[in-house]
Amino acid sequence: MAGPARLTRVAGAGEEAGAAGPAAPASLRGAPRTVGPSSTRATIHDVAAAAGVSRQTVTRAMNGLYGISTATKERVLAAAAALDYRPSRFGRGLVTGGDRQLGLVVNDLRNPYSPELAAAVLGLAAGRGWDVMLADVGLAGDSDRAVQALGQQTDVVVGYLGARAPEWIERLGSVPVVELDPAGEVLRAAVRIDPSTAIEELADHLVRTGVRHPVIVDASDTGRPSSRGRLMLDALRRRGYLPEVAIADAPTSEHGAAMTARALERFRRVDAVLAFNDLMALGVLAACRRAGRDVPGDVRVVGVDGLALGTLVAPALTTLAVDLDAVAREALDLALGMLSGGLPRSGAAVQRTVRHRLLLRESA
């Protein structure tokens, strides 16, 4: 039985020593070879031979170090890409055993969603012989460096890449990538997290319970409604509502409280607030309490995510819940399939969907 998964920090991109690994057979030296899912993994010797450089030059090129020309670096990287070469983690001393390493990208560990996701991934990884290395790109001083370092130290990367997915996937090179809830076109593999059905069920529930004047408390750094906010807005409009939308810069409880306080002051007839996530919904509950508005008597409150903390507040939070265990399971299944060669590394065959469900509690 596999032991517990280990959660490891991401080493900086400049921490690695020279790349190593077993020497290639003499017959392979001096000529490039094709490496596929079922063939032997390319070594640093193969790349050096294909590019006509030394092992040390390959190490410098792969790690972005000084001391080689741009033309040489590009030649080495092209050879590495053609051979699907990845530097040996074991030769660099970055791991102490043979377990596979999964890189997990989150965007803010201060949001309880991120630790709950990490716990789901770690729990599943333990049973499959994986260790997990985590990078928080929201809190990292240099998120580009954090992502690049993660790719150098892991076998596959899973997580939230957001709008920067194209450039970060390019930095990850040949590392298999499974995006969670991708913001745009899927470039590798992905697990989509789809709230649309649950939003439709919520809108029907609001109609049945007599809601007349809902407000959406959204979060977006563009000043325009988020994709989730647009789904809410569309579902409500199709049922005859004319909802107000308050858009915060960030999906925090503080922003949720501030947006709700303004909405309650400006629109006195507000009788429901749909928040971008559970964290903002906690701020909504606090703002209603401070304004003397009873929940759910005067105002119904709904969040999104299904976090455990929603059961610890009074009234308990109604939410559109997502099964993070299912998200982790789909992501790891895709990762294993890509690493084994049983699945392609991009395309419709490596996309999955996990849907939210309406979880009615006291607040609505």
C-alpha cells in the first residue's frame, strides 16, 4: 500500500545543479533519436549530441543560465523539444525516492477553496504513489519563476493557470498539463468546472420562493461580469428578473461585505444576493447582519463552491457546491493517462467536466 503523499515546496529555478542521468549507450551518441511514449526516455547525452554541444551547455540552456549565446540556447531547446527531453529530477537531487511528482498550482492559499482542493489532491495522490509539490502563483513574488520551477521538478502539472495559461504552458515545455476550470481555449488537458446547471436550478428556486429583486455580487479584475456572473445574469433575466450587478476587484469576504453594504443602501428592496463564491457570501452575511437585514427572512444569500466553512456559520450557507474529490480524481486520471502514453497530451480526449450542484441550506 502506498504511503502518505508528501507536500513539498517548489525549489527555485536556479537551485538545480547540473542535469544528470545514466549515460546513453554508445550507439546513440552523436545521433538524435525519436522518443515516444513507449520508448526509452531521452537523456542529456542525446540532446547534447543532437545539438552538437556539451552536457554543460545543455544544462545551461535548459535552466536559462548565462554563458551561452541565444542561437546556441535555441538550438539546444529545439533539440530537447524534438526528443521530448526533460532533465532528470533524480540527478539534480531534488527528490529522494522514485515516487512520481505532481505539481499543483493554486492562486491564493488564503482562500479556503485552495487548501480544500490541495487536501483532495493529496488524499488521492497518497493512494497512487504520488508526492505533491505546490506553487501559489497568487502569493509568489515571481509567479513565472514559480511555475517554471514547478515544471522542472515534477512529472505533470495540475491547477489553476487562468488567463496566463498560454505563456505558462509554454514555459512548462513538454510537461503534461491539466488545467482546472480553464479561462479560455484548452491548450493541453483540462477539467472544466461547470456551474451552469446548478445556476438554472437556483434561478428556478428563487422564483418558487418569491424572490423579486436579486443582486449579483460578482468578482472580476476587468470591471466586467465574470463568466460565472454572466451565467447568473442570463438565467435571472430569462425568468423576468432585472438584477443589479455589483462587481468587486477580488473575490474576498471584505469585498463581498463592501459590495453588499452599498447594494443594500442603494436598492432598498433587495431580497436575494448571489455571491461569486462562498468567501464573498460570508461577507454578504456580515453586511446583512450589520444592516439589520434578516437572512433568510429579508434577504436570501447564496454562494458558490460548497466549502466546509459554509456549514459553520449561522445561518448555514446555501451554495452551488463542487465535488473537489471528483475534480482531483479526473485530473489525476488524465495525468496518469498522458504519462503512460494511453492518452494524447492535448485535444478533446483529455477534457473532463465536473458540475456544481445546488445545496440548499438555511440562508436561502
